[in-house]
Amino acid sequence: MNDKASTIRFAVLALGLLLAALSLWQIESKRPDVEVENAWVGQTPVTRYITPEGRGPVVVAHGFAGSRPLMNALSWTLAANGYDVASYDLEGHGLNPVPMSGDVTDIGGTTRLLTEELVRVMEFAGPEPALLGHSMATDILVRAAAERPAGPIVALSAFSEAVTADHPEDLLLIAGEWEARLIDFGRDAIQQIDPKAIEGEIVGSRMALVAPRVEHVGILYSPYTLRESVLWLDRAHGVPEREPALATIGYWVLLLLGALMVLWWPISRLMPEAPQSGEVPRKAFWWCTGIALITPMAVFWVELQLLPVLVADYLAMHLGFAGLLQLYVIGYFRVPFGRIAWAGVAALTLWGIAVFGLAINAYAANFLPNAERALILAALALGAVPFMAADALVTEGGRAPLWRRITYRAAFFASLAFAIVLDFEGLFFLALIAPVILLFFLIFGLMGRWTATRTGALAPGIALGVILAWSLGVTFPLFQATI
């Protein structure tokens, strides 16, 4: 039996390493062979891709909660086709140390400041740069182009009240097939010029397209998006018709992350065994589930504005209150917590941040904190660690019946929705955090479950609390209400 188990572990390890190596090879083969320069425009970090052809330049801007790595497929594709590119982290995002600020509801507030930043990057990039942006950034591009001469604009998943029949003149809009509202916006933008216009027709110097089978993030990796973006810029620059080189890295990035997740299984089998936590009685389970549901009523009225990240103060309180009270309930019912296997805590934390996280940082989204985020990570950890420790104990390290695990976590997500209802204006951004936490449970939760079979529930619970705090702390934008 031990020989068979060892063989299975070795086979999974070999497969994971093979898939990771294959993914890295495929991704890196798409990286353009051009000069890359990291620079700063004031305090805005910029990555420049400088090509021998020197077409462009093109300024590339990400959307809300994005960063330069999220735009790699587009930046690499443009550079591979001879366009000089300047991709930057917007204020509050990625490694930009300057928080977003101003009134988010006022065009003269946050939008004004982000537009001024883009104008500075445009001046750095060169004369009349083309502009390519995603989601929130599309509005910023349109407004900046009204203030400084710009070339053609490529707007992905776009929405902007600044688009009129006269401005901008040269505009390509691409929405994902699963973004119905943004498809409508693209159609409206071309119908401002010709009420009978439809997708796929060039109307004046505008066109609206629909990228097949993608949503709000997938559009950034879609071969259709990559190809049409290059062809639109080629049209403006008089480049003869061609089939562009495409940095189609999306599926390979997913395969790399999947391989790194799978690799954790044989590694977790090497952990020394520790006593398991006890079985949670039904009554204790329902108490913990109820606590998850009522948490918003207990904490939403506490107004803290200590952390310069949207809703971070509330989220730290929400997680901490629920986690600590649930830990008390579990202890009250005399459920053994088990011994903390610190080797398991350290190993899973390092794998989640230094291996899995650095892969994310290289190819998908910023995962490295700057100095301005250190306090944020620590504060979020004060809430996330007890929350995830309680989660691990209530779900018995993944050994609890499936209905319990689903019910308990559904109660948590319901509590986030409840918090938004109680304070829609102040806590709306929890709606954007919820999908991040769901993805966290799907990926890291499985890794924690594998760890728990060896170390008991508490060690992966603590490790996942640190990883959750890190993930939220580096992902969501820095923000301060006033400047």
C-alpha cells in the first residue's frame, strides 16, 4: 500500500512539474524579443517595450483592481507587432504608492486625478500616443484624449459618458460576448454617428466588436481581442494587411497555476502527521453559521478609516469578529483544536505566497506589496487568520459533510451581501471582493484541505488566513477620500 501511494505521489509530482515547465515555456515563447525598460513618471511605475520598428507609441491602462501584469497579453502582442508600448499602474494600483483619492462620485474628483496621471504618462510615452485600456480605464482614456493630442483608442469592456458623436473620432470598442450591458454601450457609441450602424461595421472612424465566449477578464486574453486591437492600430498607421503575431498566453497561465496547485498535493504528503481537530457537534455548527449571518449587524455601524484601502477596515472587522466568536463557540463545545503544526503553517504559506503568488505576479496580477501596503496586510491578517482558523475547524479540515461546508460558506457570502444592503454607499465594493474570496476558497481551500489530512485543520487555517490577508491587501486599490 505504501509503495502504491509513493508511486501515485511521484506520478502526480512528475505530471505537475511537466505541466508547469510546459506552461512556462509556452508563456515565455510569447514574450516579445524587444528592449524592456522600467521607469517612473513622477511616482507612477511604467514598463516600456521599445521595438526596432518604433510604431506608436501605445499607452496601455488596466481597469479597477488591475495592474500591469494583467495587461501582459496585450502589451506583448503590441510589442511583437512593432509597437512601442508604455504600460503603467494607475494610482492606488499595483506598485503605485500614490492612493486613488478624491470623490469617486464626482467627475471632478477621482476621475479628474486619474485623467491627469494618464496625461503625464502620455507626455512621457511620446507624441500623440495611441491609447488602449480596459474597463474603468476606458473612461480615463476618452477624457485624456480630449486634453492632449492622441492617436487611435482601443477601449475594451468600455463605458464612458464622455463619448459623444464627435469625440473620440478614432475609436474601437470591444466587449465580451458575456457582457451584454457593455455590448449595448459599444453599439450606442457607433449609433451616435449612424443610427443604423451594427457591430463589425466601420462607421466614420469607429467600430464596435464582440469578442466571442469571454467575459470581463477573459477579454484581455482573447485571441480575437488581441488580433483586432493590432489591426485597428495598423489601420491608423498605414501598415499593410497582415496576420498579427499574438501573445496567446491566457490558457497557459491557467495551466501553470493549476499545475502549481496540483504540485502541492504530493508536497503536502511529506508533512509530519499531527492530531486532527475534533468533530464539530451539530449545535455548534449551527451557532457558527448563525454568527456568520449576523456579523454585519454587529460591525457595520463601527466607522473606522484607518486603512487606505476601500472597505479594508470593515472587512478586517467582519472577518475578525466572526472568526473570534466562532472560535469561542467551538471551544465552548469542547471541540479539540488539535496541535498547531508550525511546519505545515510555514510550508503552505510559503507555497501560496512565494511560489503560487509569484507566478500570479509574473503573468496575471500584481502580488508584491510595496511599503505602503505593509500595515494593510498586518491589519487584514488580524481578521483573516482567526476567520480562516475558525473556517478550518468548522469544516473539520474538509472532512465535514459537503452540505455543512456549502451551508457554512454560503452563510459567509450572504453576510457580505447583507452588509452591502445595510450600507450600500459605504460597502458596495464588497461586491467586488466577494468573487476574489470565492476564487480563494476554490484554489487555496483545496490546498488547505490536502494539508489538513496530514497536519490537522488548524495549521492550514492559520496559513490560509495569512494568504487571504496578503491576497486582498495587494489586490485592492489604495484609496483616501481627500487629497
